[in-house]
Amino acid sequence: MLLIVFISALISPIAMISIIMVGVVLVGIVNVIAFNMYLLNGKNNSKLDNFYVAVLANAVVLIIIAIITRIGMEMMIDQMLPYMFNQYMY
């Protein structure tokens, strides 16, 4: 599903960004549900309950996503900042 959304993002015009973002969000929701179902229904050798394993795994995933988002936003701001101010200088 993510491949379909990615290909449609490559071939569609920029005006379709809202529909593409809805597709990305829906794919993300399906991935989170599948990840949690795998963790809750799986057999593990730890002494923790499957629920606590799922909570810990989701916390780790959220931290990783936050770090990647933070790095990506900093890189985007560093690249876009000169262009934003260049518009008002002339």
C-alpha cells in the first residue's frame, strides 16, 4: 500500500498533496495496527506481559519517529531559510 501511495506521489501534481497525505496517514494507521496486533498476539520468552511489551515497543517507535522528524525539520529549515528571506530583500 505504501508503494502505491509513493508511486502516486511521484506521478501526481502538487495540487494532489492533500489526498496523498491522507493516503500516507491511512497506511500509517494500518501499519501501527498490524504492529500492535503482532506484538499482542505473538509468543515471547520474556517475563513481561504482551501488553507491556507492546507499550514499550510503541514508546521506542515514537521516540525514533520524533528524532527523525526533528532532524528532518532542521534540515528543511536550514535549506529553506535563505530562500524565504531572499524574497523580501529585493
